[in-house]
Amino acid sequence: MTLDGVAPERFRQTYGTLPTGLVRAPGRVNLIGEHIDYCGLSVLPMALDRAVWMTFRARDDDQVRVATIEPGYEPVQFAARSPIEPGPPGHWGNYLRAGVSTLLSAGNGDGLASGIGFDALVATDLPVASGLSSSSALVVATAVAAIGAGNGGELDLTDAATRLDLAGRLAAGERYVGTAGGGMDQAACLLGVAGCALRIDFGPLSATSIQIPTDWALVVAHSGERAEKSGSAQRVYNTRTEEALGAVRVAWRVLGAEDRDGAGLESYRELLKVPFELGVVSRQMDGALGNRFTHIVSEARRVGEAASAVEAADLAGFGELLNASHESLKHDYEVSTPKLDALVARAIGAGAAGARLTGAGLGGAIVAVTHGSELDRLVDALADYDPFVAVAADGAESWTLSTP
């Protein structure tokens, strides 16, 4: 078990003392609503029953030391004082630094004071670089552990407002690593509800849980390509963010609209309140911007339809929306790959009601939905791609550990 990897005795072997706290921060699978959270538009993910686990103990100095049982990742050490300088681009320690840096820059109201360090040990059963938000789970786990260290071992996450506040701050704080993302990952990690998808809305941040029909099965399978968040992939993601904002500005001009009560001409939420013909507007943009705009607007509409399909237990309708989302990500947003496309086709060929890439793309995993009676057939067809059944779980948790 993953929890065994961060058990107190393993922690003692690493640091010579026992931990005082434990954190679980789940990954997430995004069911639909890709590349639109940074446009302020609603998304439909769910927290996973796979997670980042972290045991920790406060130190009497300002040093943060984090080790992991996962192979290939060397221990990280830095001072819990602002500003925290980032490590090399793409280094796993930058997600640790992001969690602590965000809290320090927010002041001491959350219980973290500059100069409070801690030791931590990490393990995970989340596939890394798979589009399942292992990096955001690591940011959340680090932040919760940091606050717990300052509070003597535990952060009270029973208060919904605390979770919402932390999700919003960490969404902005994760940009420390250089990726211009939205807030879906952190919100799903902190606001997850067992057995439910989450309709996450922005401005202000909120989450509505929607029970997933018990006779549906969601399967995740990995393409074999790593979905990195650094280097050339990071440049693509950030370019898409820039293109998205450029497209909405053009759309406002096409519609002849002025600034709407200070909402600004970068607001997709305000734009979608105005009736317009998608094709008419997108054709008046250059090729790339028109395609990006087409995906964003059509994907936003699919999220609403998908939430209704889940509520109505309409498996066929939900599956069709997943398929349409993948086609849009492939052709309009250009973030799929031939391997992802082939994996989606294989899932559908094995009877899945629908399938799509999940996460930012350029590698990583797909998610497919099927009726529970067809689960074995689907899993067998995807056997070469490390499939697993995705189970919706509760959001992040923190516990105080008793020590002798």
C-alpha cells in the first residue's frame, strides 16, 4: 500500500524521528471541460481514490526537507522564507516550493509563519505525468503539511470555506512553476466528494457535487507518452492560454461590444451571456484563433450538457459529449497525439460509450465511460495501457499522528 511508504517507521528511517502529521491529497480525472478553466469557464472533474501521501513533522528552524520513496527523485531542501527561489525548470521540488511560497506570500493568517520548517516524506499511487494532476496534488499536500506543521500537526479541513480559500490561493500559487493554468486541479483535489463528479465554477470559485450513476464505470488508461509540464510542453500550454485570451478579445470586437460594466473584454463568462453564432464569429478570426475559440465555446457548452447527462443517467448522451470533446481537442485545440487518438479509438471500439484525452494533453491518459456490465471487455481491450477503474473520492485530508 502507498500509505505504508510514508508510515512512521519509514519516516524515522529517513529523519531519525517520528512524524506528527499525515496528509492525503488526491489526483483528479477531468471528465470534460478541458483547457477552459483558465478562461473562467466551468469544468466537470472528479477527485480520484489515488493520491499523494505525505507524513511530516515540524522543525525548530526554517528548513523544509522533503524526500520521497519514489525512484528517481532526489531529496529537496530549502528555507521557508520569502522569496523562495525556484529550482531548475521541470524539477519536482518546484511544486514543493510552490506550496510553501504561496502560503508565505499570503501572510500568517492561515497559521504558517515565515521561518517554520518541516520534514516530510512522500509516496504516491498516482501515475506521474499522466494528466491526472499528480503535480497539483503534491502542491496541495505540501501546503496542508506546512500549515499543519505551524499548527502542531493538523489543518482543520472540515470547514468548506477553508477548502475554497486554499484552493483559490494554490491555483494562483502553482503558477510559480511557470505554467499559466487555471484552478480546476487544486479545486478538485480539495473539494472532491466520494462517488461524485464536481461541477466547478469560477468567479467566485464554487463546486457542486453530482452523483455518478452506480452502474457507470470510468476507466483511465495511459498512452505511454508523458504529459510533461515543463520545456516545450509548457510553452505550448502557455501559448494556448495567450491564444484563448486573444480570441475572446477579437470576439468582443466582432460583436461590436464595449466593456460591459467593467467586466472587461477578456471575459468568456460575460461573452457567453450574449447570443451569437459560433461559426460566424470564429470565421472572422485567423485560423489558429478561430479554432481555439471554437473549442473553448463548444467545450463550455458541452460541460453544461454533460452535467445534465450525469444527473439524468444518460450514458449514451454523456459518451457522445466525451467523443465530441476529444475531436475538438484534436482538431481545434491541437493538443492530442496519434497515440492518444488511437487509444480513444480502441476504447470506443471495445464498446465504451465515449472516450477522450484527459488533462492538458500532448501525452498522458484517456478517460472512457462504459456501462458496468461492459467493464471487463473495456479493461481487456486496454490491457496494454495500464488501465484502472477511476473511483470518485473525497478531497484532501489531514490527520494528527500520535507519537510515543
